[in-house]
Amino acid sequence: MLTRRAALLGVAGAAASPLLARATRAEEAMTPLAVPLDLSNLKRIKRELVRPPFVHAHEQAAPEEPRIVEFTMTIVEQEMQIDNDAYVQAMTFDGSMPGPLMVVHEGDYVELTLINPASNMMPHNIDFHSATGAMGGGALTHVAPGEMTVLRWKATRPGTFVYHCAPGGPMIPWHVVSGMNGAVMVLPRNGLRDHNGTRVSYDRVYYIGEQDFYIPRDDNGDYKRFADLGESYPETETLMNGLIPTHVVFNGAVGALTDEKALTAKVGEKVLFIHSQANRDTRPHLIGGHGDLVWEEGKFNNAPLRDLETWFVRGGSAAAAIYEFLQPGIYAYVNHNLIEAVNLGATAHISVEGEWNNDLMEQVVAPTAITS
């Protein structure tokens, strides 16, 4: 007799539809044979994940001895609104798009408890670009609805890295563009260093996850709204295979980080921005500011670039940039494909408090009528 797990993982079909039954496969699943590692001598700490753009409490420089850092994430399938007239049947880590940023230090062990509640429709897993082996952990974390798993991996490379769901076959891109992606930051044990090797710290850190969405339209041109994931899949797959997104947004929705939801800072503060895109290339730009130090490829073993106006984030990666704000006001942080920023939604605001510096910029003559 076939179990519910076997059915959900695609052996006999999936509960949602025949299309999903054909597409949902866990062909990369494996069970490695090795002696369990004894890490009982290491200290354990628990981190409570928080919803982006915010980041859980962490030290910028770590204790000398590596630790086991415990996280728990619950997979949440739910309808989410991404614009005034657009909804998506989303698949998420911990109910946010992107999923939470996890912060550890080089040499630490990440121990993740991944939960797929019985109320969900789909099997899921997690592929850490920062981990080594077994499809980034994806082959060891396939969980059907009603299951949980615990994965531990060692953070051997410092930098910022994407994680995402990768359940197999055509399910991979669909899960990713439906919200199932996030990032990990592996800090050097002694903290970040600039191009000269001098220690650099940050006063605030924000995580911006850029997401492309593909929302089908009806015959009247209105965005469709689906009852569940199974109903949404066929038309969404057709649209996303055309590679033209209907929305490109930061943190899950148009306006998620603008106006009254703007990020905040103060003049003189150094702000670390982590920017991920799990699926497409993007080009972050801070209007009125710069990237003082930019780890464009997101890898802290490499010296940061300096004084960038715009930096490049490759699809499937995360970049890190530090800027010290020097003037007060509203800054726009955008994808500098300005069509995607202005028309499709990839814009954030940073509201900065402080005193204006006329040495940096001064309005010599205010706009007035031409007199000659």
C-alpha cells in the first residue's frame, strides 16, 4: 500500500491535480550512510528569525569557538496580495517573501528544523547555496505535508548566499517565483573587513529580497485570482515560461518598503544592505547615495569594491553593501532597470534623520520664473 508521503512526493500522484502529479518529483532525495558526528562539546544557541527587511539579533564578531546555531522555519502556503489588484498563491518560508535572513559566522554549524504543516498541499525542501553536498541540503530535506526534518551543515565560506526550495523538475522554478527563497549571511569570525583589511562595523542591517511574479490575466485584462496552488499552476507555468514578469518587487509586494513602511536611518550611521534575487539578475542603486563598500558577489573573502553607483546581483545570489548616510531626507533604493523599479514595483525608501550639510549640496537659487 502506498503511503501518503509517497503519493505527495510524486510516486503515485499529488493531491492537487494531474499536472502537479506529473511535475512533483523528489528524484534527488537521498539517505547518506555515515557515522553521526559528535558535536556535544560545542555550545548551542537558538536564534528567533524575524520578518524581512529586519534581521534577528547577532554579533558582528563571534566568540573564538564555533557554535551550533539553531533555527526553526515553518513552510507556509497562503494567498498573498502583491499589489492593489494582484494576488498570488504563495509558497513561503515562515510566511514572508523573502524568507528570513539567517546570520551565523564562519565555522559555525547551522541546525535547521524545517516544518511542513499538514494543512499544506505541496512537498517542499530547502537548498542552501552556502552549504556543501546533497544538493545544498535539498536532497536531505524533502518533507511532505505533516512532516518535519532537521538538517545541520557547516558554514565554511563567509559571505551572503541564497537559499530556496528545489523539490525537483518544473516544481523548482514555480516554488522559487512563488516566494520560496531567502538568504544566509555567514560573517567572518572577526567581523567584516574593508579593502585595506581594517575592521568595519554597521549600525543597522536591512534585508531586501527582490522577487519576480507571474500573475495570469483573464480575457478582460484583469489579474486572475485562484482558489489554491493546484488551480494556479497550469496558467502560471505557461506565463512564467515566457520569462516576462508582471511584477518585480521588494519584500513581497509593491510598496512593501515605501512611504509609511520606509526603512529608517540617521545621518552618520553605516547601514548594511543585503540584497538577494533567487531567479533573475538585478542592479541595486541608492538614489542620492552610493555603495561605500560593496561585496557585489556577496563573498567576504574577496575585498569589497568601493564607491559604486550601481551594483550587479546575479540571479541566484545575494550581494552586501555598506553606506554611511551623510544627508537627511528620503532616499530611493531601486532596481536600476527603471522600468522594473517604477512600473513593476522594485522600489524601497529610506527615511534618514539629521542635519543638512550645505557643503555636500546646496540649493543656490530655488526654482523661480525666468526673468530674462
